[in-house]
Amino acid sequence: MSINPKQLAGERAAQYVEDGMVVGLGTGSTAFFAIQKLGQRVSEGLNIFGIPTSEQSHCQAESENIPLTNFDQVQTIDLTIDGADELDANFNLIKGGGGALLREKIVASLSKKEIIVADETKWVEHLGAFPLPVEIIQFGWRATKRRLNDLGCQPILRTNNETPFITDNGNYILDCDFGKIDNPPALESEINAICGVVECGLFINLAQHVIIGKTDGTIEEKTLD
């Protein structure tokens, strides 16, 4: 039987969820397995409420019969489990490959703890090999693109079947190739200061625990000191 490192990581993270928690439900191919495992645990009697980070994870949670809530009902999240496109030794992340970065960052920022689940290919020495997603409003998007270009990247409008990709929030995404990112916190601030930018896919000081599934069947867990 082949080993799926994403499944290993996602299912391990789901074991950290405790009865009575409000849980942020991440988006992507690794978070999928965490949600699936939580659905199984709910069927066995686990009592939780979930807050999805995308329409995709919302639909999956409903199919798994995970009770859902929202920020009209709760103010904070006990634990969020989400994936990443890249992560470094300081737990700086690039997220947004699936287009859910804005909701993911809102949920992460309101979480007491965030666990990032990934396979070993996502662990990198420096961020930047994966183009940085930046969510922008549609109005004046070419002007926003030019200002991002002035920061030293090559922004490309994300498309779907040759039409602009639209996020769950009705926005565009520019995938920005900065190359090696030497100072992720500074770049996050510079990007988010541009008028027309809604949010960027740099996640800084939001994750505290990383679970990495490996192709040899082992799992590595890391926590910040």
C-alpha cells in the first residue's frame, strides 16, 4: 500500500482536537484529510463546532456532518488546522495556492493555536520558490499589478479556463514571483500597504505547530520555542 504523507499529517493533527472546541477548518489537499478525520471523530461522539476557511471546506464539513458556527456566534477559535504551500524554520508561510488566503488569514488571526499540516516538500530554507498569491479587488487591478511589480516581482493574473480566477470573496489573485524572500515580515507589510490589495499570502507569526508527513511513513512534529 502506498503511503500518503498528506494523509499522515492531516490525520495526526485531527487528534489534537478536543471535545468542546471551536475548530478552524483549513483548505487544501492536506487539510482535507484533517477534516475527513474530524468527521469520523464526530460520528464517534466528538462534540465540536467548525469554522471553514472556504466554500470548499464548508461543503466538505457539511458532508462529514461536522456542526458549523460563525463569527456572529463566537469570538475566537481554539484550534485551526490548515496547510501551506511553503513554510520555513521560523514558521513563516506562503499560502493561497488554493485561493482561500483571505479567509484563512482571518481564521488564523483569531485562533488561539494554529497547526500547519504539510508533506516534506513544503518545508524550505527560504520562502519564494512558490509564487506569492496576493488577493486584490477587481477595480483598477492593472494599477495594483503595476505597484506590485514596482516591489520587484513579476505578477501574473491567476486564471481559470482562460478567464480570471475569482475568489470566494469576489476578488482577483495575482501570483507574484519575488524569487527568494529575504524578509517575509517586511514584504508582507509593503504589499498590504498598496491600495487595492486585500491581503497577501505571507502568514507571519500565526502558526505555532507544524506536522510534516513523510513518504517513508514517519511524521515529524515541530513547535516554536
